[in-house]
Amino acid sequence: MRKPCCEKEGKNKGAWSKQEDQKLIDYIRKHGEGCWRSLPDAAGLLRCGKSCRLRWVNYLRPDLKRGNFGEDEEDLIIKLHALLGNRWSLIAGRLPGRTDNEVKNHWNTHLKRRLAQMGTDPDNHRLGLRRVTRPSKLLFVSNNHTYNKEVNSQADEIPVLLNSATDTEIISNSTNISMISSVPDLNLDLTIGLPFMESMNQICT
DNA sequence: AAGCCGTGCAACCGCACAGTC
DNA sequence: TGACTGTGCGGTTGCACGGCT
């Protein structure tokens, strides 16, 4: 039986009061972040460390943006979700002032529904699988390199996941996924699967 | 006015993982 | 090397609130 992450007996749960918030802010201003387990005692809070961390990270941090998501932010979330899936912390890391919790909530309450209404599966961002069998020009973006590839024969046949919501195509094989994008200004710097990259280099050169 | 229901969001929970001893 | 600890992450829950009947 796993031990609880921290002692919860006699601790407060639920919504934070203004006084609790202020205690946490004051303590972190004075001592900085970290040592969440010992922080509640040191700060005079009847909360577990995890609760303190969550409150600070998701709500009290001074660099948080708060407020509604802009169109550009929503667009970026959709693009990143197509690439990363439910890796909320990674996605939030690309959105200054936004937290993983905030992004996750916004996705679940707004964007997921919107994609579904557009006929796009919000889980995998695709309308369907297709193969590149017609002459196509693909743009492959990775790190600081951009590859152009003309696909014009069966020999070049590549499985492509079509993502209508993001105007993006993802080339894949069974074990690796990399990004093909028709949005060249979106440099995601997110390379997955080196062996596949090598094969892409061969294809593209 | 009261009850019901859907929505949005803050917070909790359990698990995974990295670091340390 | 294995146990333990601290932290972070993603999924889920529960509450507040507003709209509708």
C-alpha cells in the first residue's frame, strides 16, 4: 500500500481563502519556490505541500496572464495538441503566462467541442488516413531545417495523417511521428524519433 | 421563486519519474 | 541496487454560477 503523498489529517481542503493565499504569497516572496512538503508548516498553512504548489503554480504566480484565450493562443493549442497529444505541460510551456491546468480546462470545455462540431476527431485531429499517391509538394519542418519533397510516384508513397483543423499533415511510420506542415512560420522545434528523421533525410535529398 | 441542468474552472488524486541515500 | 522522498503531470471531481423551465 502506497503511503499518501503527505499527511492530510487536520489539513484544509477545497477552496483557498484570501488569508491562505496571502500567507503563501508572502512566504514564497521571502523564501522562493521549492521544498513544498515543508512549506505549509513554515508558512503557517494548514494545507498539504501539493495543494500549496498547485495553488501557486496555477493561480498565484505573478507572471500568469489570466483572462480569455486569444484566437492565436487557441490556434497554437490546437496545433500543439495535434502534435503532442495531452501533454499539457509541454503545450502550456509554449504559451507564456498560461498553465497546464488552464490549457487543459480550455481544451476540454471549448476547443474539444469546437473541433468535434467541425467534424474533426479531437483525439487524433484527423478526418481520415490517406496516402500520398498523387503529385504533391510536402514541406517538412524540423528543428532549424526545412525539407521540401516532391512526391510524384507510388515509390514515394508515404502514410499521411491529414489534420484539417490545423492545416497540417503528419507523416508517420509505425513507431515514429514527425511533422509536415504547410505553416512554415511555426517552428515547433519538436523532433520525435531520430531513425525516422534519417529516413526523411534520405527521402528529401 | 424554486428547482433543474449544463458549463467552466479550481482543486484533488493517483501515478510516474528523477534524485538521493 | 533498492528503498525512500520530492516533485510534476494528467485525469477526474466537485462546486459555483447562470440560464432555462
